[in-house]
Amino acid sequence: MPRLVPLTGMCVLALTAYAADPLEAFLSTNAIEKATQAFRSGDRRYIVVPVCSSPGGEALPGWPLEGPTPPAFWKGLEIGLRPFACDDLGEDPEAAKFMRLLRYAERYNRRLLELERTEP
């Protein structure tokens, strides 16, 4: 029993450190719900994700890739939310954090696009 106390304490500390990471906290929220809340409050800004392999590179996930790029895409990129920078992603040799952020932003941005299309 005395051995379990330190082990339990270390587990709690590890979970606290994991939850304290702003990126993890952000990704733990529901992208669809967050986009819906933002839309209802009048915030129509999309999430822009940094592309760390390319200096100054950014991506606007969730937009259709076919056809000419609409002007709204460029405006979305210009005024978009940038909740994280490359430094926030840290050392990520397998790009796991980047991919998770990209998928989150894709769900969020697609939901905003859907809501905008159905708006009268």
C-alpha cells in the first residue's frame, strides 16, 4: 500500500501537466460546438494553422480545394484566428500535434462554412 501513494501522486501530476498544456486544452473542446457558438455570437473568423515546415506558411483547413480560390478565402486568411504559433507546437518530429490542430481547425472551419451557407 505505501508504494501506491507515490505512484498515484505521480499519475495525478502527469495528468495535471497534460491538461495544463494550452494546446491540449484547446483540442479537448468540441470544434463543431465551438464553431456554432462563435457563429451565433457573430464571430465569423476561421482558424488559421501555422505551417512550421515553411517559413511564414499558414493553412486555412476546411475550405474546398476545387475551383478558383474565392475572395472570401483570402479575407478569412487575413482576419483569421491564430490561436497557436509554431513555438506552441514545440518539438514535434512526427507532426502529431500539427495534424491534430489541423483536423480540429478543419472541423471548425467547415462548420462555419456550413452555417454561413444556410444563413438567410
